[in-house]
Amino acid sequence: MPEEELINNDFAIIEPNLPDDEATPPHDEELDDESFSRSQDDSFYVAVKGIFYTPKADNAGVYCVIYRGETGKVVFRELWAIRSNKEPISDVSEKWEYFIRDMNKIGTFDKDSSDKLLPLIEKSLTSNIKEYLYKNSNEPEVAASEIRKTLEKGLRYLVETKVEAEIFGEDRAEKGGILRDKASASEKNQKDDNRDLMNVINLQGIPLICQPVIDPVKGSPASKIKIGDIVNVTIQESNDIARKVMDYVRTQNKTLAFPVTLVQVLDSGNCVLFLKISDEITGVLNISPKILLKSNASDRIENLFSKLSLNPLNIGMTGGVILFIVLLLYLIARLI
């Protein structure tokens, strides 16, 4: 069938990390000069970095999938899709830390296609291909071919793609914050953590669980964060409080970055950061002390969410004002 007769699919949405807007700094020697000596006691990871675009349609993007070399278990996945028929300006030969940090620079994030395309890319990385890349990281052509065929089947357009693979060790994986699923404590320690955490939360107001925004290049280790530092987070809209906070963020066009009010170290070694979202809401961030957080260390700023309130009367008044403005604009448009 000719390309022109092919039609696109409708897609869903993923929540991306929020990368740093600043320009990429020169590479650290720690990232560039790392050498490996594989042994059974070492853990190594494979980062599959790629770009794709459809010359005859409006689908393009960059992605990175990272998995354990020995087992093939995926520990990190991210895709930034845009509406374009041009090749994204992104260098797949970059170290994965820089590559994922600069994903947002290719264009406006397309929420309708990302959730559909990321599973397709993961599906194309079969066990055989993962094993081959782990042993032959300088030969990504087999993976590129499989990813291209899978995307073409899903998008129903011809797809151009570039892929490279990179192998790195446990230290960079931990510092980069990609080992969130790693079991770092025993079941007993986890129960102790939960008990200690709840004891502190009870004193801090209404808790709202947050997720970290990692910055593998310029981030600050969680263990170095101090009271008053501003930390970037993401919030899943899983309850009414989270939805209200995110609605406020969208209407005010603000960034999810809050000042730290308390730092608690648990028995397991994890750091718990308490963030002032409003006078009534406290963000809770429970992470490894080695995670490199996107933050403005020691940058004390006014809490932009100080006026956010859970008072139902405030919500009703805000809604009434918005409705009044909409009606007023409608009447003006009719008179014109």
C-alpha cells in the first residue's frame, strides 16, 4: 500500500521527567573515561538510545531504554515524542545521562503518542536482541532494524531511525537514579522505614507523596540537600489533593519545585525530604541518599503555592470568578 494511503493511530499519554532547561555542560571525566573489567561480581547495564521520525507523517521522537545486561530486566524507560516529520536534533552517541537530560530540547512533548510508542520499542527489544547488544554493544544494527519494523507496524508509516547502545556499571546507574526498583533493604528494614516515616508525617500536615526529578549531570545528592533548598518533583494525580495541586500548577503555569522543610534519615539509610507545598499540604520524597536530584541548592525563594488552600469555599469562589469571566467574554463576543 502506498505511504500516502496509510493512516495514523490515536495514542495515549505518559508522564515524562522534567529535564533541566540549561545547556549541557562539558562532560565529566568520570563519565568519559570509565573503563570496564567484567566479572561475575559486577553488575553492568545496557542503555539503548535512539531517535526516529516519519518523513511522510508527523511522528518523531527520542527514547532511552536501560536494562541489566545479565538478566535483561528493564530498569529505566523514557520516550519524548513530538509532532514532526523531521529528524530530531539529538546525538545518540552522547552518554545516556546527557541524552535523557536533553530530550525536551527536540520540541513540544506530544502526550498523544508517547504512551503508545514506548511499549512498542520495549517489545522490539526481545531477549535475544538484549543479549546480543550486551555482548556486542558496538553493533546496534540488529536492534535498530527490529525497532524500525515494530514502529512501522504500529504507526503504519515508513520510519527512519538511529540507534546506539552503551554499557556502564553499577556506580553510574546508582548516581543516575535509574535503580528505583532495586531492592536495597530487607523486608524488616522496609517495615521500620514505614513506621519511622509515618511518625514524622503525622507532625507535618496533610502528606502528598512525590517522585524525584533526577539530574544525572548537575544534580545534588539527596544526602546533601538541606532545609531551605528548592527541590523539583513530579506528582501523580492519584487522589483529590494531588489533582488539586496539579490543577493549580496548570492554571498558574508554575514549576513543581518546593522548599525543603525537614530532612529525615531512616534506619535503612534512605533520605526522606519534606517539602512545603502549602500551609496545609506537605510533599514527601523518600529516596536513596545517592540519587542526584534536580534542585537549586541553598536558593531560598518565596513559596509560590502559599495561597493554595483546601478550603472548599475558596474553590467555589475561584470557580465562580472563572465562570463570570467566561460569560462576560461570551457576551462581549456576541455584541461585537
